[in-house]
Amino acid sequence: MIRRHLPDDAATRLLAELLAAHQPRGAVVHLQGDLGAGKSTLARAWLRALGVTGTVRSPTYTLVERYPVEGGEALHLDLYRIGDAGELDFLGLDDIDAELWLIEWPERGAAALAPADLEIHLAIDGAGRSVELVPDGQGGNAWLAALLDDPRLSTLPEPKP
Ligand SMILES: Nc1ncnc2c1ncn2[C@@H]1O[C@H](COP(=O)(O)OP(=O)(O)O)[C@@H](O)[C@H]1O
Ligand SMILES: [Mg+2]
């Protein structure tokens, strides 16, 4: 697990760039945290880092937005307004072989979702945010190891005691 303090928006965006730079193919990311914790800020910066230049729409009502990226497509889901997990079936996500899945409110999609390679827990912490990166499985572990080797990570402060 990696824990860091994110003093401002720019720190959230830098974290997104670092995660994008080292992401494994087909990565599944669960973005967790209350409203306002910075999940969408992170997702938008991540998509930008992958070269998405047009509007990054909020998937709040559509549940999913899809973007072409190098090697395939990136999916951004926000399940805050989902009625029940059965609604996910109608989206036909099972057939999609995406390069990246960024999923806000994954707990509302429950068992219908692929298990995460990486869980990102964001929380409001004073004027900034705190983040915990929790890997799951080999892909997630290798990802965080690569992140720890990236000198840019050291520009993000350690969490306050
Ligand atoms: N590290 C940070 N420090 C301070 N404010 C932040 C940080 N990251 C994001 N924000 C701000 O928090 C607000 C809510 O962010 P948002 O990404 O919409 O949250 P969520 O999707 O979790 O509801 C935005 O105004 C955003 O600019
Ligand atoms: Mg959001």
C-alpha cells in the first residue's frame, strides 16, 4: 500500500499522470471516497494523460463514458446513481476488452464488476486530500512497485501523522 497527502488539485493530477505512466494493460481501478473526495478530478487527469483531448464528460447519468486511447479504449464509470447492479447488464460491459477501467462508486456495482487491480481510497483532509493505493494481485503489486521507483512520486508528501 502507498499513502500520500495531496495538498491541492495539482497533486491529484500528478498522481493520475504517474498511475497512467505505469498502468498495466486492462487495468481495473476502483475509485473510492465520499462526494468531493476528488475521484472525478483524478479520473479526468488520468484520461488526459492517456491523450484524451476532447470533453471528458461526467458519467453520472450515462453510468459509462468510453474514450479511444492508444491500444484500445478507456472506460470511465460512475455508479453513484445506479438503481441496482442489474442495470450494468444493459450496458454490455462484459464484451468490452478495455485498456483501462476507472470506476467511481464501485461498491454500488458490486459483484457485476471485475475485481480491482488497484483500489484508490480518497478522503478530504483539511484543505487537501489523502490517498491510499491498495493493490490486489500480481498486476496491482507490480504497478505500485513501478510507481515507487518513479522519482516523481517523492514530490508528493507523506501523510501527516
Ligand atoms: N488534492 C486536492 N486538494 C484540494 N481540492 C481537491 C483536490 N483534488 C480535488 N479537489 C477538488 O475537490 C472537488 C471535488 O472533486 P471531484 O473530483 O468532483 O470529487 P468526487 O468525484 O470524488 O465527488 C473539486 O472542486 C476538486 O477541484
Ligand atoms: Mg465524481
